[in-house]
Amino acid sequence: MSEFASSSLLVIGAFFYFAGTLGLVRFPDVYTRLHALAKADNLGLGCVLAGLALQADSLAAALKLLLIWPLALAASAAVSYAIAHRADALGISPWRREEE
Amino acid sequence: MTGLELPIALFLLVNLLAALVVATRGPTPADRMLTALLFGSTGVGVLVLLSRAMHLPTLVDVALTLALLAAIAGIAFARRAWHGARGDE
């Protein structure tokens, strides 16, 4: 049972990672790319970590794996804010749909 | 282990290669830096998967360090290195 849950979480995590990368490649400007990177990728990381924590040998190992996630979340929030703020200060305007 | 770890690690690696396209394309330095951040978060995923698949618990510590360093690199870039030099729109 836990093996099945672990495998599903790993696959879901891989999917979210893929979504994040797809967003990074396809989105038009730095703000939208930040959006793809900050959310989809960290959700993928969370799923992968949860999937691996389910099959960890000890509770301590599982907690250590799960500890990476808050760190990554806090880090990505801070970095996204810093980059978006800087981009705004440099006068990069957000992408708009082209006028027809 | 479920046998899925190595295939998924490989898949994430292919993702990283695709992200390199963005790094070459630009147009602002931040777009290139975002690829570095992607390497941070995806690299952490690859490392924890490898630590499970290859029974190397130490790699989890490496993953923690990488997550921290990616954050520091991103902040340092935004605060110190990005001056909107030529090449920006």
C-alpha cells in the first residue's frame, strides 16, 4: 500500500517538475516564468520528497527528507520576490497580449 | 525501493537539458538566471532520488546544501549582479 502511494507520489512529482520546465520554456517573460518556477517546481519537489519519505528506513531519515521542502519553499519565495522586485525596478514591463 | 527512482531521476535530467534552451535564448539576464534556479530545485530532486536508489544517505545532505546555495545565488544575483546592462530589452 505504502509502496503504491510512494510510486504515485513520485510520478506526480515528476509531472509537476515537467510542468514547471514546460512553463519556463514556453512562457513569454520573466514574471510568468518566475510563476512557473516558483510554484510548479516546488510542488514537484514536495511530491518527490513525500514519496521518498514514505519508504525511508527510519523516522529521522523521513523527517530529514521532509525538512528539505520548507527550506526550498522559503528560498524560492525569497528569490522570486527579489528577482521580480529587481525586474520591476529595472523597468521591465510585464508581458501583455498583443493588440490585434 | 520501487525501481522508479532512477527513471524519474533521468527524466528530471532531461528536463534540465530542455531548460538549457531558455538559458541560451534570453532575453534578459533574469531569464538565464531562472534556469540556474531550476537547476537548484530540480537538482535537489535528482539528488534525493539518487540517494534512495543508490543507498547513499549522504546525498540528502548534499541536496540540502544545494537548495541553500541556489537560494543564495538567486538573491546575490538579484541584489548585486543584475544592473540592467546591455542585452536587456
